[in-house]
Amino acid sequence: NAGVTQTPKFQVLKTGQSMTLQCAQDMNHEYMSWYRQDPGMGLRLIHYSVGAGITDQGEVPNGYNVSRSTTEDFPLRLLSAAPSQTSVYFCASSSPRTDYANTGELFFGEGSRLTVL
Amino acid sequence: ELKVEQNPLFLSMQEGKNYTIYCNYSTTSDRLYWYRQDPGKSLESLFVLLSNGAVKQEGRLMASLDTKARLSTLHITAAVHDLSATYFCAVEITFGNEKLTFGTGTRLTIIP
């Protein structure tokens, strides 16, 4: 089972460059999200999607763009990279909790470590 | 704005000892999650606590939830080296919201 797959695992960018972090899941999960992890700050939600064609902002959306054209894929775009975007990025997915009994736990990818010089 | 605080942030303990990690949150929450992260790795789900008074146990780890106190605990019994990791709690604001707010994490190191 592939689960949640993120690419690339490592990336170095120069300030001002753009790039896309890819995320794909094969569990037919409707909910997908992007978090960034910085030392001492836990994980912070960047953007999330509750289904194809629907996206919304999280806690720290500035400088990032997302789209959800299919259930499986949820790419994260950095429009003009800045050193403050140096971080580890995690994509996560979960099945919709249509009733209270569903746990809603997130399944995480392996992470993408991004350095912006 | 929901705030989730964990303490301690760092914990170094000897094998065989017991200890507790605390997770406090600032507003009423629907449910609470505990995750484990090994260095350089992804996050792994440990427990999902769905209601007040919920208690879950897996091996040497036991998690509990007190929604009235807005507090969850992760208790470690007779620690072993394999439990060395960073532990995160995460809180969901409302049912169906699908957004989690994570604590800052507790880095646990078990010393032989």
C-alpha cells in the first residue's frame, strides 16, 4: 500500500524561484491537507481540501497556492520562494467523518524538506 | 483562536521509569489525537480520543481525555528505549471541521 506519497523528498531553491510539491494518495480519501513543520512550532496547517474542486486556507497560507482537480492529487505551489519558507512540508489525508463514529485520523506522507537560500 | 500547549517540551527519562506528557487546549473540542514522530520520519497515529473520560492504551502508552478540564495526558509506563520519539497532540475544533491544531510536541529521550 502506497498510502500518501510526496515528491520530492528534498529540494533546494533560490529566493524567488517557484516550485510545486506533489502529493498523491491512493486511499480514496476526500480530505487532504498540507502542513509545515518548523522547530519548536509543531505542525501548522497551510491549506486543505475537503474534496475535488474545493480548497480552503489554513493557518499560514501566504506564499502558497493549491488546487484539487482529482481526489488523488493535492499539489502545493510556492509562487516565489523566500527563506522563511525553509521547512519540512507534510501532506496528509483522511476519510470524511460522515458520522461521529469515524475517527478522522490523518495519514501523513514522508515529508518534503525544502531549503530556500 | 484555538491554542494547544504541551508540556514538557523536552523530557529525558531513564528506562523503567514512569512519566506523563500533558496537552492543554484553550477551547471546547470535539476530539483529540496523539501522534508519534521518529527523527526525520513521518507522523504515526497513536490514539484517537472521542469523548470525555476516554482512555486508550497500547503497550506502555496510555492516553486519556478530560474535556471539562480541556486536558489530555499521555502516560508512559516502564519506559523503554524504543519509545524515544517526539509526541504530538492535536485537537479538532468542531465536528466535520477536518482541521487539526497541533501542539508543539514533546521530545522524549529514554536513557538506558
